[in-house]
Amino acid sequence: MKTIPLFIFFMISIIAVSAQASDTEASFETSDHVKINYKISGKGAACIYVPGGPGQGFPSFELLGGNNLEKNMQMIYMDQRGSGSSGTSDNYHLDTMVRDIEELRQHLKLDKVFLLAHSFGGIIAVNYAKKYPQHTKGLILANITLHFLNDDTLKEQIEYGNSLLQLQNKAVPRDSLSNELAKISTALRKKRIGYKFLTEDIETIKQTDKIDSLHPRIIDFGMAVISKPKKYPEYYTDYAPLTKDIRVPVLVITGKKDKAVGTRHYKAFRFPDQKVLVIDGGHLLYYEKNREFVDAVREFVDKHR
């Protein structure tokens, strides 16, 4: 079994919330009879939020600053199948997760939408845009990964972990990178500093903990991907080469200190029509650097609406 990527481990263990009750919340049933919970807020260009995790659910993004986008956009937050308040399934394949977004778009009778994806959600959003470019106005990719087990990121995480532990870096064979990182991750958790892969600011973690305490959520999707890599190998694929074939407008937002997916990972992206914004922050820029984040998204959407 593959080692659990650090950003997946920390997002599952730190952010565990479900949707709060709201008059704007609703659900629909997919073609394979799974309930998908969603919430619509705001006015403007329609934008579907694709959560990270995998299986994170939408409230952590919404309540930690994503809702500031609602002043200029119609935000459509969704809990993916097996996540948040949506129903479970025995099918979490990538093509199914892409289909769920498309069926939500159809259900809402929208012609074209923006997709805003965070972290692991980038894999799903990019594959949606590849399959349905005619319905994609643009992609907003915040701290995303398109290949979370690539050697470059693993090496960077090992070096960073060793620096936190005040250990000397050493040469690690390629086939041992995952095992070495697992050892370092264990040591960091014992010292209660593993969160630093997400953010340097403990106050950010405290805020996520507050949301954590509101409601539990289901995490079937995330656990299926992590515990059954042979059943879901598509989530362990490198999708960076796919980017050269996706011609919709793309905004890439990345954190200068984001060790969860790697500070250099975005450099492998080759979208023909892309803008890259590097912000001085970590993996949760929508909270840490909310004003910069919101301004960048608003400018991008205004240009391509």
C-alpha cells in the first residue's frame, strides 16, 4: 500500500466538518442514485467549488473565507459523494466524481461555470475541464496537486521535515522516499508540529479546529482513495502532462510556503492560457491571505465571465 500523502493526512485529521443547515442548502440525486448535498450563495458568475481532502466537504472553505467571494460570484459549494453530508457509494472512481459535477451543473440548468478547486480537488477539476471544456468558463486552482506522489515533492517534504526536526539531510534512494517521509511525519506528529506542512501559523489551525467542533462528517471517499490504491489507481497518476491540452482560462494560486503539495509543484503545469499567482503563505491561502486570494479570483472572473 502507498504511503498516505502528507496533505491528505493532515486535511483529513485537521478538517473534519459537515455542512451546516441553511435555507440555501439542497440536494439532488445522481444518475446512480447517490444524494449530493450542495449550497448556493451570492450573486454573479456561477462557480462550483471542488473540495480537497479527498473528501473534505465544503464548510471549511466556505466559513474560513471562501464566502467572501459571494460578493461578486454565485458560489455553488458541493459535498462530493462520500463526503460531508452527501451519500455514500461503492464507486468513487475519478470519472464518477467528474460526472457528479456535470450532473450538478445540469441539475442547476447552468450553461457554463467556473470551477474553483483546492488541493486534491485539482485532480477532479482539471479532468472535468478536459472532458467538458464547452461548459467550463475557467479554472481557479488554489494550492492544487496534480500528482501528489512525485519525487520532487517528496524530496522537498523530507528536507523540510528534517529542518523542523533539526536533523541532517541525507541521500535517500528514490524507492525509499515514501518510507523516509513516513518516518519523519511520525516524528513531527509526536512533537505536535506536523501542521507546519499546511501553515506556519498555529492560529490558522485553531480556526479550523473551531469549525471541526461544529459537526462531524463522513469521509468515505477519502478513506476509499487512501486505503484502496489498487482499486483507485487513477488518483495516483501524474496529470501535469494533461494540462497542455486544456485550453480554458486558468488561474493558478500557489503558496510560497506550501509544503503540503510542494512549493515547486505548479511549475510542471503547462496550461496554454494560464496565469500564476504566488502568495507568501501556506496551503490554506483562502484563509491565511484572504484579501489577496479573493482579489485575485475576482479579477480573473471579471476578465473571463
